[in-house]
Amino acid sequence: MTKDHRTDFKKILIANRGEIALRVIRTCREMGIKTVAVYSTADKDSLHVKFADEAVCIGRPSSSESYLNIAHLMAAAEITNADAIHPGYGFLAENARFSEICGDSGIKFIGPTPDQIRAMGDKITAKETMIRAGVPVVPGSGGLLESVDQAKGMAQEIGYPIILKATAGGGGKGMRVVWEESDLERAYDTAKAEAAASFKNDGIYMEKFVEEPRHIEIQVAGDRYGTVSHLSERDCSIQRRHQKLVEESPSPFMTDELRERMGAAAVKAAAAINYESVGTIEFLVDKHRNFYFMEMNTRIQVEHCVTEEVTNFDLIKEQIKIAAGEPISGNNYFPSMHAIECRINAEDPYNDFRPSPGRITVLHTPGGHGIRVDSHVYAGYIIPPFYDSMIAKIIAVARTREEAINTMSRALSEYVIEGVKTTIPFHQQLMRHDDFCKGHFTTKFMDGFRMV
């Protein structure tokens, strides 16, 4: 998107940990920019601490006393004379107040402005902004339903199937899917009664029911001069309890026409808030290939590597250049290869994916053509129990999806991690699963998945 040369930044502090901190350090080193790692006492032996030019301990293991402690982060930036802060993902990456404090302190926040973060952080505001911008959102009643007749009129306007939801709901209580009008009155009465019994509040509202949903997101980039472009899609439908497990690009569900429409909608969405940085517009896509805006992530994503591999593009480098005031080209980028990413978590897939912190006694990382591994762990490393359990990402790249699956299967068979339980066995079974291999899956895939 932009020509490759060093920015005006001399030193960047990475306000994060683990593999994303190491990822940012690597790009900064290529750009000739010094780096500062911050770490909690639990992370003193992490690779990001060893590979940065400088490292500052910012507190005890608890996130609130370290990676979420803005005062400690700003003090670390001040004593090391950092002129920019990269927040990574998670922690304070989408914290508008942190972005604001950085600006007030004369330190560049490598990400969007506080107003842009706030605009997308509030779900109601974000939805209203998307409607004004002409981006499809899940149609709904917009408020509580007051009568069966109102519900019937709204359902005819939205189109069946619809879903009734309790405004005070949770756990599926007060929720009913209605496929045709003849069932609406009974579902309406049942949902209200169940809501009243469960929550002491019988208020219900209506939304379009998204059939066989897939979670497909579009990577975008924008600069301060009003230019926005996209780098195509990632399919993130394989997830458990809303936590992504596998991502890939291109989506096996995608068509050229759908990619064109979703890309244009994502650019509209980012342009609506004058977005400046890299970010992601997340959509739900139904079985008819209708798509609806869910949310915008105003940061780099865990799965950014998938886009990098299929477009041969360094998104961290682009993010830093945009923060330094460089314009983007405005070109859209499309997949030229197929990439699949498996998140390797220190969890036991045979025991409800329970976390498995502890010491890694043996580690052999796979390699070979078409394999990328992003990780901060090594043999002897102790995985702390205080943070997210992801310890690595393995990305397989090939000319076709079938080849990418085969490459991933081969690499997973080489991946040896002993001393802790990991999700490697899950991914090995997934790569052999008939529905996954055929691309026949939705966000509900894991509801019926069983380890063998």
C-alpha cells in the first residue's frame, strides 16, 4: 500500500505481551525502529522481553497491576523516551482513554483516534452509524414489542424467519425462532411468559433470524487523509463459546460477487468514521449469502497473519506507517493463495478445553514449505495461569484449500509440546473432519463436535 521506508518514530513501546509483542518487535527491527518491551513479573522470561532493545517491568502478574495499568505503562514510556506506543490486541488496544492519554502526553498511539474507538465501541452507536452509512445490519424491531399485531407487522416487514428475544435475557430463556406467521402468536405469548418467569421482566424484541450463520470479517486500512481500502476476507466460523479456534482466507463460502459487495460495505463502514489505522469489520453471513454488520475491531487482530500470507503484506508495518502520517495507496487486495491458521492453546481438548498452564518440557516446532509459526514459547518456558491460554499460531499456506489442509495436517503431526496439554489433537482431528474439509460449517459447528 505504501512505499517501504523508515518512519519518523525512533522508539516504540509495545504495551502487550507474548507472541503479538514479539511480532511487533520483529517488524520494528526491520524498519530500523528501537523497541521497548514491558512485562509483568510472571513474564520476565518471555521471548518478547529477551528480543526487545529495552525492557521494563511494570508490575505484578495480575493484568490490572501490569498490562492494564495505564500509569505504569506511561511511566515506562517516559523513562525510556519512547515516542509511540503499539497496543497489540486485547488489554488496552481498544481503550479510548488510553489512546487519549497517549496523545495528551505527546506519545503517538499506534491505532485509531479516541473518537473512532468510541464510535465503534458502543454497539448501539455503531449500529446507528452503519445504518446511516448504508451498511447492512441485522433488521429488528428497534425496541420492545407492545402487541402481537405489532409483532406480525414487524415480521412481515423483516421477513421470516425471525427470532424473539427477552430484553433481560440470557441462557436462551425467553427466546423463540419463528419460521412462519401461523406460529408467531403462540411463540410471542410463550416468550413473554418465559421471560417474566425467568427475569421478572416480560419485555421482548424481534430480530431477523440469521440462518446457518458464518462469521466472515473484512480486513480494512484507512489513513488520516480519508482514504480507505480493504484486504479481503477471513472466515472465522470455527469457534467455541465465541472464541475463534481456526481462521482462513479465502472463505470456502465466498463468491467473487459476495466478496465485492462485502468489501465495498467494509470500506463504507470504516469511511463512515474516518477510520485511520488497520481494523476489521465483522459480519454474520446467512446461508443465502445475505450479510449483516456485527461489530468493528479497531485494532490488529490475532488472525491478521492469515491476510498477510494470502496478500504478501505486512499489516503491522502498514499500521506503523499510517500512525506516522503516511498515506495508503487506496488499492484493495485479494487472496492469491489459501491460508489456514490454527490457534494453539494450552488447553485440554479432551477435558472441555480447560486451561493447562505449566512448564513446557519438550518443544519441537514444525517448519518446511508453506508453514509459519508465531509464538513466544520455548522448551523450559513456564506458561503462566494469569493470561489468555494461546501460546502459538500456526499458519499453513498453499495454492488451494485442499493443499493448505494437507500442509497443516503434516505440520501438526510434527508439532511436539510436552509438559502441558494443548489443542494440537483437536486441530489434527478437525483437519480430518469431513464437513470441515468440504467447507460445510457454520458458527454452530463446535456444538456437535466431539473429540475421539
